[in-house]
Amino acid sequence: MLLRQDIDIIKFLQQVKRCRDEVLFETTEGDRLNLTSTLSQYVFCSIASHPEYWTDSTITCKNTEDYQLLTDYLYERNA
């Protein structure tokens, strides 16, 4: 799933805290940030301040039920 560009990053990360398992931010270069980690959240916030760097990056939830918590912040790539 892709992350919407017009989101409130703080609210998004608050929702991530409610998730049961890992939520990964994966860049187009193959880097992965576990957004349940405070250090990764810090790096993510730096990236998020420049949306042009994360337009094609994806969010992956290890627990599929966690996608429901993040549904307001994500969208699927058009086929």
C-alpha cells in the first residue's frame, strides 16, 4: 500500500502505535524502516518532510488486520 501525501504524520504514527505487529515503510531503494521503532520514526519524519522522496514508497503491515487501523492514510497502487 502507498502512503497518501496529504496526511498528518503525527496522527499516522499514533495509529501505527495501535497496530499489533510491525509496520514497515519501504523505500524504492529497498530500505525498510520499522515504524514501531522510535529511531525509525525519527528517520521517517525527516523523509516525510520531503514528499518527493517517498511518493512510491510502500507501507507493509505484518499483521493484515493492522491495515484497517491505517486505512485513512493508505491507498492501493493503480494496476
